[in-house]
Amino acid sequence: MAESAGNSLSGRSEVCRTFTRSDAIRVNESSPREPYLSFTVGPHPLRRLVIKIWSHDQGWFNPEFKTGQPYANSHTWFALGIVPKRSNSLRSPDEPYLCEIQRNVRASRETRCRILEWSLNTPSDGQSEESEAHGWLESISSGSCVKVGVFPLASYPGWVNVVYQVKVELSGLQETRIRAFDTADTGTESSFLPRQIEARSATDQAPSRDPKIGVKFNNLAVRLGKRYDLTKSMTDFTTAIELAQKAVNATNKDHQNFATYWIKKHGGRPHRVRDLNHLALYLRRRYEQTRSVEDLTGVIKMMRKAIAATPYDDPERPDRLGTLGNSLGARYRETGRIDDLESAVQVFDRFVKRVPPTDPKLPGFLSNLGTWLATRFEVTGSMEDLETAIEVFQEAIKTTPDADYIGLAKYLSNLGLCLGSRSDQRHSTGDLETAIELTQRAVVLVSGNHPDLAAAYSNDLAIWLSRRFDQNSLIRAIEVSRKAVEATHDDHPDLAPYLSTRSQSLIKRYEQTGSVEDVTRAIEAIQKAVEATPAGHTDLAILFNNLAVCLGTRYDLFGLANDFTGATGAAEKAVEATPQDLITFAGKLTDLGVYLVEHYKRTGVMDDLARAIKVSEEAVMKDNPTYRAMCLSHLGNALSELHKRTGSKDDLESAIEVAQKAVEAASVDRDLGYYLMNLGSRMIEQYDRTGSIDDLTKAIEAAQKAMEAMDYDHIYLSRYLANLGNMLGRRYAQTGKKQIKIISSRPQLAANVNISRAEWDKAYDMLREAVLLLPKVSQRSLEQSDMQEMLSPTSGLATDTAAAGLNAGKDVSEVLSILELGRGVIAGLLIDSRGDLSDLRRAHPSLADTFDTLRRELDSPSQNNDFIAKIPLVNRYSLSENSRSMADLSMVNRRHEASREFNDIIEQIRAKDGFHDFFQPPPAESLMVAAESGPVVVINVSRLRCDAILVERHTIRLFEMPGLIYEEIEEYARNILSSKHNPWPLLEWLWAIVCRPCLDALEFTEPLSEDDRQWPHIWWVPTGLLSQLPFHAAGIYTPGSKETVLDRLVSSYASSLKTLQHGRRRQAGMLDDHAKQNDAILVAMEQTRGQMSLPNARTEIEEVRAVCPLLHLHATTPPRRKADILEHLKNCNVLHFAGHGESARDPSQSRLLLDDWETNPLTVGDLRGSWLQESPAFLAYFSVCSTGSNQGKGLAD
């Protein structure tokens, strides 16, 4: 057989050996560290090792430390170690390095057999990652014979390791060398780095048995690493890693006796240890740039092998242990693997215990131990870990020389972090103040020469300053966090946490000041943080949770559906990204439950409420003291919603019980006021069910305590005061002399007491202030559906204000003006934004163009609304679609910015001569212009009183209607929606109580004849529930009767005088441009998927078609799909639709059912968004049942 130089032939045979010991012993913490069983490894390579252990511990322990994991908090275990040689010297032998392999089940007297198995010195492809024991065994299993022991161990008083038997089985391959050829070193070394690097090709081609090939690979890798430091060429760095790997592979083959360097403590370090260390350091550097977990795993693997082969007195051993421990901790942060965190703590804990106090590296290792103990506290909530971390950092500070100002700053900051965490747990202001002081010192130490460190410590300082919750500290926190962000590059791994801190500080300041701008800036910051964080990173759980909080805050402000969807989705992702054994998992579940409850309240979908209760109960079951009060309180809220749905007494009692537990669990919690107010709300619900004054008294007591627990400047203080005021008003109503029913909608609460006392001037002033705020809180950036959601709680506010004003004797013109302002808020904003700009364009064309651009942007619906509506709630914010989700939120942010710009441009226009009243509500006198074509009857409906306001061309007058009773209106409005409704009693009542008295007052007292060519015209403006009733059809329909509205005049409707005037202005343009457009779109839907047939729809359309020529209209019938209809609407005068319609809870989503209605419905919102007012001669006629009905709760006005 032909052979190449450096090759050899060998024969191999497998050798198997067994070692056993089976006598019982007991080992405690005082027992000497001696092996129970010893066995020899070597000289042939070890391929397989099996260890079987029969044992148990003392069988009991302190139940306070009990967990669900059987091996957690177990302090009896077994380890492998090299058995020291005996010596006649008086000096005691070095303590062996012990590598842990197994622990006993905690507190169990049951004898168990545990089987441990390792496959060694085999190719690693396809195998799972090596453990510490695996690396250690491989490091000693090739070379000289080594005596290894199985050591039983125990720590802490009372813990006993009871051992009955240990059996060890070894197998390996014995090699017989037949022939070998040595090779000469032909390489030369040069002092010139470029020439040395160019020699790589020669090195690659060197004989594989060259005994120095590993040294050459390593040297070349070091030089490439140095050139990378100069050039930052990733090609050089990648090549250096490849060469370092080759060096490791070469020494693995050629230095079979490398372990003897350690065992016999020869003077030089083995080449393999050096090569392993170099490769690990290169991989660590690349990880720090790429965040590759694969590189981090390589570091851990190499370092374990290097450490296992490094003597205890080697000066480089501490650095290697530090690299291993911190790499394990870093991999925990990347992956969330708890075992890596445990291993990191163990590495530093073992080393610190063996280091003398004078060792200069001790402070750094103490700091590392403290860091991972503090991290483990964050995972487990163990106060013991936190207290130990604090002690460790304090010791690190004491042992750090003043000259090491960088290290001292680090330890000060870390101690501050731990004290801040303890402050959160114990609500200790002393710990918080100390944390701020220490972190400030850290910032000062490094601010001159180390901007990166200064940014990091400034971020920590911002966190602690924001915990003070006073405005000055929050302002400072925001400024400090801003500087930290600005000092950090976009690709810096710490940018995301800095942005998150800034976001939280801004939200906390909003809670103090109510600044909406802070909320928008907070959302922008946290969005950037999420975008900057790679998928799978452990920080994503925190970032998604903070994003949910920010979006939820803005949703509370404006009710924007996109914000709610984003908040819910972010809360979902926060739960998904949080390990279930983390102490913060309960908080994440509770936050998700809050959003699910809110979604249920918006949609009525029972599945959302059921899931909310499920996740809230799961959060409570975690029984975490930090989050217990919050979890209980929100579970009570969810159960309250269930009670409202089912009416179950048990559900309400459960809600009260958990609300009470929440208060008890939060005795010193800063959110105690919130939990007390929730308890008060549950007791009010109980009072509503029982009528018991005791329940009402308990509710008031809880609300009063909530006020005492609240900061005076808290953003929600006014809300809680309103709730308390409502409770007190209800008690006054029940116990006072006057039994007046109190109105319960939130904007009216402040006036309730004055109303009940008949102090009408005070009540009117308070209610009027609330009405004047409505246009200010109705932001143009909101979608119409969101605006409806936000304004629905104010339903009835304007009509009650008008009624209170009339009771106070206010002028009817003033009352009408405030009624106009408070009703039709949404329509009013639309009319304003679509008003005529001709005068402005002539005088100030640039301002007109800017105004027009912004109003079109705000009037366009968000592009992602349809997409969001079509996917399940739990899937609306997937991590895989992170970029699109961020883009959607950016669109929302832009709408808020555009709204601010729109308000600014209006102020600029009003500053110009002749435009001071631009978009201002008209004075009362100008409202009479609405009656130029006929009188307008505004009927105000309130529980306080009902009246008609008659608007004529030259006068506005009050017409009292004492016979119009609110409760009767409720009854008729409820009946009219019934399929069994008999209309005649309603029409007669409406005629007798409302219509005839008004017509008589306007002197329309006689029926008209068919010969009268010019019939009078009246416009009805009903409010509240009256807007559901048919005024035009009111009358007595007995044979020969002329007592009907139809017999006296022509009726029309308007929602307000403002909309009526707007229509009149458009009518003028309609007449001017009548000849320009003369198309009529006719649509008949006699057959509609999923609906009953309408055979007469076609007949109706054909009759309309027949009269089109008489009206100079060209009839056209486009395809019956949404897109085609909207396209034809751009150039038509008339749309006549005969078919089915669907009236949703959201009026803006009421729809016409075309052929594609199930997938792409044509809604009112679509028609509004089509800017049909730019076609001035446009008329839409919908031959659809209940076209004018409004089933949206709270949207009648």
C-alpha cells in the first residue's frame, strides 16, 4: 500500500471496564470531600462512560422554599473530579476541581437510580451541545492515566446525601501504532504581518502530521485578528476564526498528551488550551457584532474544554471562567434558557469562594456574580438572590481601588439597580433615593471619557428618577433618557432599552400632566425600540408590553380602533415572549386580559370575555406577590362584565370577593386608589341589584379611601372624583327629601347635586362647560367609528344642558346655540372640513392649499382598517409582520400630527383680516337663516323637561311641551323596532302631543286642498329617542280624518340647523352646475346572497328609469359591485338603490348589500370618503327597510 509522508497505519480494539461500590454512607456539609468510588481513565481514548447512582437525601426541608421543580433548591449532589495524589508534605493537597453531574430529588427518602451516559471523542456533527461535564471528560480522556472520583456532596445544615451504590462502566478504543513518519518544519516566520498572512496558503498545504501545524494556524489567526483591529475587515476576522478552529482540530489530533501539562503541572501551557481560548475569544467578539447565538454556543463549548484543562494556579484561569460565565448569561438573555442562567451563577459563585480577598480580579468577579444573581431574581422573584446580589456589589465597591474608576462606576450602577428593585418590592423610598445617588456618581465618573458608559448609566438614572413620580424628577428623567438615546448609534444593541426607558418616562409624565404630545412621543420611541430588536430576543417581552401600555393609553384618550388593535396584539406578543416561570408572566397575562375585556365591551363577542376571565384567573393562580393585587383587581373587572351579561348573582359576588382581596393585597401599593375604586364600583353594582343602602355606603367608603390614596395631580383623579360624586348623589337621592332621579352619564356628574337641589344656574354652568369641551376632545385625526365610540358616553349631555338652561331662565337663543354645539359633533366637523374655500383661496391661496391638503388627509380612512377587521383579534399583531404593524402605527401617529397641523392652519387663517370667524359656530341670530324656506322645529328631549324651539325667519321662540314625558318616549321608541308593532297608537300620540301643538303654534291649523300649488314646508329637528319616530306621518287615520301632518304641509328632517344650512349652500351650487352632470345610477338587488328575495325591486327601478328622461337624466346600471358603484358615483346626479341594507351598531358601517357585500360591503363610511359633495347635484335615494334608523347605543345625538 502506497503511503504519504506523515501518515501511519494503526490497529484498534475496544476495551470495556466496570467499577462498583455498594456500601451505604451519609455525607453532610461537614464531611471531607472524598470520592465514594474511584476509577482510572486512560491511557487509551475514552469513547463511552456510564455512571449509575443509587441515593436520596434527608427527606425533608423548609416548605417556604418549595417549588414545582423536583430538583430546584436541592442541596445534595454528585460531582466528578480528579483524585489528588497523596503527598508526604505538610502542605495540604490542592482542592480538586469538581464538575457537577447530578442532584438528588429535593426532600425525598425514596431511593432512586439515576443513569448518566456520555459519548466522548467522537465527531460532533449532529450531536447535541456539550455540557460542562462532557467538555471536562473529553479534556482528560486522551493522554496519561488519570484517576477520577465520583464525589457525593452536601451543603447547608441539615442536608444529608445518603449513598447506597455507584457503578461506573467505561469503554474505549486501544490503538496499536504500526508505523509513523515525522515531517520537518519548512515554514518560516516573518516579522512583517502582510507576508505572514500571505503565507496562509503554504500553511494550509503543510503536511497534516506536522507537529507544529497547530502552532502555525494559531499564530496566523492571531495576526489576522490584529489586522482586523486595524482594518475592521470582516473577511480577516472570519478567516482568523477558521484558522483558530484548525488550530484546535490540529492540537486535538497531535497533542494527545496535552492533559499531562495540567496533571503534572509542567511549566508551559498546553497548545490545545491556548487554541481553545483563542477560538472562544474570537467567537465572542463576533457574537458581540452579530448577536449570533451559534457563536455564543461555540464560546461556551470551547471555554468549558479550556477551563477543564487549565490548572487552578494558572493566572489565565480567572479570565476564562469570566468569559464562560458571562457567555452563559448572555445566551440566557438571547434565548431565555434558565439552565444557562443557573450555570452562570454557579461558575462565578464557585470561583469567588476560592479567590483570596487581595486578588485584584475579585471585584470584577463579584460584580459578575451579582449581575447574574440579580437576573435570577428577575426570573424567580427570590428575595434571597436580590439580597445576596446587593451584598456582593457592596463588597465589590469596597475592594475596588480608586484608580479603577471605570470598574467603580459599573459596580455603583449595578448596586443602584438592585436597590431600585428592592425599592419596588418593599416600596422603600430610602432604597430608591440611594439608587439615584449611586447612579449619579457612576455617571459623573465616566461622563468625560466614556460616552457609551455614560449613556448606559444615564439610562439607569432615568429609570430611577421616573419612579419618584414628581414632575421635576420626570422632567429630568426625560432629559437624561433623551441624552442617552442621542449618544447611542442606531446599530448599538443598547439603543432599544434606552428608547424603552424614554418611552416609559414620557408616559409617566403624561399621567401627571395630561400632555397628549408626551403620549405620541412615547409611542414613537417604543416603536423604534421594537423595530431595533431582533426576533427571539428576551427583551421583546418587555418592549411589547411597554408598546401595549403606550397604545392603550392613547386608546383611552381618543378611542382609536387602530391603537386598541395594536395594544391588544402587542399584549399578546408580550405573553408569547415571556417564559411562564418568569415572575413578570402574571403581569403580562393580566394586561392581555384587560384588552380582551375592552374588546368584548366594544363588540359584545362572548369568546373575548371568556378568554379574558381565563387568562386573568391564570395570572392570579401564579400567586406572585408583586402582581397579585393587580391580577385580582382586573379579574374582578372581568367578572363584573360577566355579571352584566348573565345577571348572575354568583358572578357579582365573585367579582366583589376578588376586588376585596385585591385591596387587601395592595396595602402599600401605589395603585391602591385604583383597586379601591374598582371595589367601590363592584359595590355600586351590588347596590343596583339589591337596593341596600349598606351596599351604597360601602361603595362610598371605598371611593373615599381611593381619593385619600391618590396623588393630588394624578391624571385620573377627576375620573375618580366624578365616580365618588355620582355615589354621593345617589345616596342623597335615596335619603334626601326630594326623590329626583339622577342622571348617570359621566359628563353630567358634577351637575347632579345641583340638579337634585334645583340649583339650575349652577347646574347649567357646569353642563355648559362640558358641552364646550366636546369639539376640543373630538380630534379630527380619529376615524368616524372611533369618534362615535368616544362620544357615545356623552349622549344626552347637550339636551340636558338645554333643559337646565331653560329651567335657569336662560334666553332661548343661547340655549339653542349650546344645543347646536353639543349635537351633531361628528357631522359638524365634517361640514367644517368640507366647507367652501373660494373666499380663502382668492385672498390667501397658499393657506387654502395647505388647508385643503390636510383636510383631505384627515378625511381619508386609514388604509389598514379593512385588513384589520378581517383577521382574528389574537392574530392582528404577529411578530413575523412586525414591520407592517409598525408601519400601521406610524400611519396612526401621522394622523395625530396632521390633526395638530390642521388646528394650527385654522389659527393662522383666523389671524388674517376678514377671516376671524373662519370655522367658528354661527351666532344665534344667524341660525334664523335656516328658516328662510320654512320654519324649523327643534324638539329638545331630556329627563329634566321636554320643549320645542320654533325657529322662524325673524324670531326664535320657546314652546313648552309639558305633556311630552320622557318615559313615554322611551316606550314608543322601544316598540317601533318590534316586528309586531302596531303603528297607529304611536302616530296618534305623536300627533296629539308633539306635531299638532307645534303646527298650531306656527299657525298651520287647517288641512290643505289638492288644488294648492304651493304647500308650506317644515323641517323637524328631533333629539334623543324622538329621532327614531316618524313625524311626517303623525296623525289620526280614521275614515274622513284630516288630522295628519301630511294634510297640512310637507315635512323634511335635519339633524341640526348647521347641517340644514350646509345643504342649502350646496343646493345653490347644484342649480348652477345642473347641466354639467346628468347621469342616474339605478341599482336593483332582487336577489341577494344570504337574504330574502325582493321581486319588486326590478319593477321599482324600471319605473324610475321611465321618468329619467323627463328629468333630463341618463339612466345607467353599472355592475353591482362596490368598486364599480363608487367609480360611477364620481359623475352622476342621482343614485337610486332598491335592495337590502344592514344597520350595524356602528352607523358609519351601515351598508348596502351588493353582489360582493360579504367580502367588500359598500358602507356609509365609503360614501362619505368618496367626497361626493364635489359633485354638487347629487341625490341618493335608498329604498331599504329602516334606512333612517339608528341602533347605535348613545349615538342618537
